[in-house]
Amino acid sequence: MANTGEKPLGIPYKYVRLVGTREALNVFFQNAEIDLASEIQGIGRELLQAVEVAIRIDMPLVLNFQGVQRISSALVGKLVLLNKKTKAEGMKLEFREMSDAVRTVIQKVMWPTDSD
């Protein structure tokens, strides 16, 4: 881990894992399928906490979907709120390593096209 500049943050989260690098605060999801209502509420809270951490360390926030195969539209709703919060804070938010299924769900809600 030392060679990449990654540093796990010692904050206990149940649904996400935060890893700081020289470039960004990376958020990794703990589960491959994110579709339970109780889980989504918890993820929403933890993502907002991650925004606060990113603000404190003055870094962009990167949501890394590595290993996530399925998400519900309810989670996308949380991501829309997160996007609004980061914009209001003047922060950069990136989405990385999305599977085709995850990308499709997110694009339909967050970045719709005229053909959808």
C-alpha cells in the first residue's frame, strides 16, 4: 500500500471503506449487491460523512464501484443527493470502475439522454 500512496482511514464504517491517496478520498462499497432499504439508508449516511471527511482534508471524492454488480434506483437517489451536496461544497465527485449494469442504472437516473 505504501507505494501507491493509499492510506486506509481509521474511521469505522459498515457499508463503505474510505481510502485516502495523494489525489483523492476514495470510497469503496462493501457489498456486491446494494438493494436493501436499510442498507441504502446506512450507505447514504456514510457517504455524507465521507463528504465531510473530504472537505476536512480538502480532496475530491471518488466513488469506486469495483466489485459492485447491482444497485437499486433508491441508491441512485442517494447518489443524486450526494452529487448536489458536493457541488454545493465546490467539490469534485467522480464515479469509477462501474460494471455495465451499475453504469446503466446510474446513467438512466443521473445522466439521462433524449433516447431514454
